[in-house]
Amino acid sequence: MTDALDEPTRDVQRVLVVTAHPDDVDFGAAGTVATWTAGGADVAYCVCTSGEASGEPNAPPGETARTREAEQRAAAEEVGVREVFFLRHPDGRLTPSLELRRDITRVIRRFRPHRVLTWSPEINWEFLVTSHPDHRAAGEAALAAVYPDARNPHAHPELLANEGLQPWTVSELWLADGPPERRNRVVDVTDVFPAKLAALRAHRSQTGHLPDLEGDTRGWLAATARRFGLPEGRLAETFQVVNTA
């Protein structure tokens, strides 16, 4: 249990969310994103792959990628996010490479966020299915981009020399789906649940076949809220928050 209930922070004007696939943010953090945009924050998404490994076996990967990118853009609009960056690294083969670190660093220096939300590089042994290797690779690369790469003028020097992208220090890192015992921040998403559900439904290729998307989503958010001490009937998302200033 934690009493670290999240409250709007006035000095957090821009937030970047880094995920491995289209739909990751909507399953794991779209309610939280909706609370931030409702509070006036400018939130952008950086998606490392285009989800092309999730289509029908005979579907052309390029067609699946276009579908999933369009779905993610539509889902982003449902929670007030206007800008989505796609890095187009290979789905199912993501690694925390120097190339991925550089590409995330580029987005950080362009967007200049005060907070970055990404997936934990650790395994959540209580619910292994969400600890996909791509998720953890995106988290590890984003962590390295936040510290030390984005703030270090000597990291990926071509970004400064060729693109004029000045170093930028991210003050706060939020990690989703890490081990439950490490989570120290709870976000009450009860009032924005309809927006989260609409974002999930925008991913028709991934959620259209689910018989009770609303009930299942409400159920796991309610269980999370109870586990972390919120009153009965509330819905919550939880994170590990790290000061990176």
C-alpha cells in the first residue's frame, strides 16, 4: 500500500511516453495520460516499433504497420495527445541498442519533456505476459536516453553537430509495469475511464475480438486501486517514479 496519490504538478508542462508497440500506453497508462492532458500538460508518444509482428501470418508487415500506426494516432486523440513519433525499429526484435538510445534521445531533445514515462526494464513476475522483451528493451533504452544520453553533449554527438539538438535534462522518470513492490505512485483514473476505454477500442486490430474489454479493463483497474489503498469503487494505475534531475 502507498499513500503517494498523484496530484497535478504545475511545473510539468511536457511529458513524453516511450513504448515498444502501438497500444502499450493505452493498456498500461492511458488513464494517467488523460489526467495529465486534462490538467494542461502537453503529452507526446514515442513508439519504438509499428507493431508489424502482430498481424495475421500472411498479412504484409507493411500493411499491418500502417494499420497499427493509424490506430495509435486515433487512440492518442482520445486522451488529448496530438503528437506521435514512430521510430520504426523491428517489432519482436527490439534491443536497447545504441541506435535505439540515439533515436529516443533525438525525440527527447526535440520535445524537451520534463517527465518521461516508459516501461520498466525489470520483469513483473506476478504478471509475466506484460513483461514482453520488447517492453523491457524500450524501457532500458529510454532510461539510458534520459540518463545520461539526452543531457550529455558528448552522447550521440551527431545530434548536436548535424541536427543542432541541444542537451536536455529530464527531471522525472515514471516506470510502468515493474515489480509491484517498487511502485510508489498511484493515479486515480476513475473519472477518465471512458477516455481510456475509447483509446483501447481505437486499436480495433488488437481489441476488436475481446468479448468484454470494458469489464476486464475496469476489473484490473479496480483491483489495482484496492491493492494500493484507494477507496472501494475507484480505478487506478500505478508506477515507480524516479527523480532523475
